Amino acid sequence: MKAIVCLKHGSVDVLELAELPKPTPKDNQVLIKIHASTVTMGDSEMRRLLIPAPFKTFLRVSLALKNPKKILGQELAGEIEAVGKSVTKFKVGDKVFAPTDIALGAHAEYKCLPEKKPIGRIPANMNYHEAATIPTGGLNGLDFVKKAEIKSGDKLLINGAGGSIGTYATQIAKSMGAEVTCVDSIEKLEMLTSIGADYVIDYNAEDFRNSGETYDAIIDIVGSCKIADTMQSLSNGGRFIMGNPRIPETVKGLFVSKRNGKKAIAVLADYRQEDVDYLIELIEAGKIKAVIDKVYPLERMREAHQYVDSGKKKGNLVISI
Ligand SMILES: NC(=O)c1ccc[n+]([C@@H]2O[C@H](COP(=O)([O-])OP(=O)(O)OC[C@H]3O[C@@H](n4cnc5c(N)ncnc54)[C@H](OP(=O)(O)O)[C@@H]3O)[C@@H](O)[C@H]2O)c1
């Protein structure tokens, strides 16, 4: 099978098109013929090893053990081509989407996944390209919104709302009845308004923490909000969700004042089957949709990474396979 391998860390030139053996499913696995994947900021960070120093060794070891073929790609959509002997939930021909976790491997023509991992049937109103964007954006976005305990009427601010996770989080929070303020660069604000943002802020022109406005919850997807000044922008009882937590902020979050019931929580998202099923319901009800900026074929992976590295991506960048 064709795959893009990342044998070293560095510029987009480390990505190579390779021919690898087609995988065979174990008894508990399904073999998926991949039709679409994405390049996320997470893929770009892994290629560049752009992660906090204490996690670098852990990531290198995990990748070596769990992803020996060195294939990136955190999410996929495709069709089940074969099932292992003990698989009961899926059958050949099912159209599915799934995250690949730290084992990665979606930038290839095939991937085996255990059937007990979160795997969803593609919503009736989505194609492969759209469905490939659900796992990273949808599952992380939903997890952050749930941990922010959003309820109808809450005022929520999302920092870094214009990417994969933020475009889903915005729509999910709107579907729950929140009033949503989205912060991102100016080029992304029109798109954010088009998917339901009530207010938008260009972070290069204005710092929301200086406005005097307060919010019931703040979700920081990019990790640019420091705890001390962000807590001042929370209402009494407010929740600050750190979606891209650095170690110093995580530690401060544990000790931060609980005065007025405010809390700061560093989140490493969990991927749960119940969340996959809930996202399918929201999509089929027409409450949320995929935001796709560009589509590249597998063979143009270097250009795709370059575009993600540039920070210009609005919503998602899809890889067609
Ligand atoms: N906690 C977890 O479990 C978890 C899970 C998955 C991913 N992540 C991490 O979450 C991060 C974001 O993921 P993503 O896929 O949504 O990334 P993305 O698609 O690149 O979106 C991030 C958005 O933030 C904007 N941005 C950059 N700097 C900003 C700032 N200072 N203030 C406000 N907005 C800013 C970017 O726009 P401009 O470039 O135009 O500024 C971009 O639109 C990644 O670093 C990823 O590793 C965390």
C-alpha cells in the first residue's frame, strides 16, 4: 500500500511517499480502506517534534513502539474491507470514521483498528472528506465543551477557535444554547460568524482580557492564555479549560484560587464511543458540520503540511486517498 512516512523530525522534506505491506487484521480488528484523512496541527507538531521538552522522550518512545512504520495521520474515514474472526460490531462494506490515537497511521491506504476503539458509522449527510474531520475536531471539541460544563445561556469564549478543534467546539456549544465569542486571527472571523459565533475578536487587534467582559467559561485551545489574567475574565463559578496545557500552567491550575468558585482545568481529551455517537446525532440533525479549507491528494503531503505550518488553515485540511 502507499503511505507517507516520517522517518525523521524536521521540515516538510522529511515526509516521503513509500510502498509498504498491506496490513492484515487481527481477530479483534477491522481493516479499513482509507478514503480520506486530514493534516492537523498535531501532525505538524509531531513531524517537527514541537512539544514541551519533558514530553519529547515519552513521545519518541511511544511513536517507536506504537508506530514503527512512522506514518502520521490522526484521523480517517473509509470503508471496512475485512474483519477479524471475533469482530461483531462491524461488517465488510461499512463506511466508518475513526481516530488513530498515538498509534497514528491514517496517511496511508489501509489501517487496522481494534473494534473496541471509538469508531463511528459515517453520518448519512456527510461524505468521506467531511467525516475524516470528526475525530480530532469533534471529539476534542466536545470533550472541552463538556469539561467546561456548558449549559444553555452560558457565555463562552473560545481562544483559537478557527482551527480543527475550535470550529467544532463553537458549533457544539451553540447547539447547547451557549452565547459564543470566538477569538482568532482576522482572516478566520468571517468563517466563524458563518458557523454561528455570536461575537468575534481579532487577537492581533484586541486582548479580550482587557475588555472588562466576563465569561462563564473560557476554552483556550492554543495555550496562549496565562492563568493569572484569564481568571479575571471569568464570572463567579467560571471554568477555564486549558486545551493545550503547558506544565507551569497545569501546576498553577491545581493551586489556583477557588475563591468565587472559579476553576482552571488542564485537559487531555478522552475519546469515548458515546461521544462519537453523540456527534453523529448532532451532524445528522444538521446542528454541526465540517469546515474544510483545502483538499490535497496523499502524494502532495509536503504541500499540505506546509499549509498547516503556515497557520492559515481555516477549520480542516483534508487528504484525499
Ligand atoms: N488537550 C488535548 O487533548 C489536545 C488534543 C488535540 C490537540 N491538542 C492541541 O491543540 C492545539 C490546537 O489544535 P487545532 O487542531 O485546533 O489547531 P489549529 O487547527 O491550528 O487551530 C488553532 C487556531 O488558533 C489560532 N491561534 C494561534 N495563535 C493564537 C493566539 N495567540 N490567540 C488566538 N488564536 C490563536 C490559529 O490561527 P492563526 O495561526 O491564524 O493565528 C488557528 O486558527 C494543537 O497545539 C494541538 O496539539 C490538544
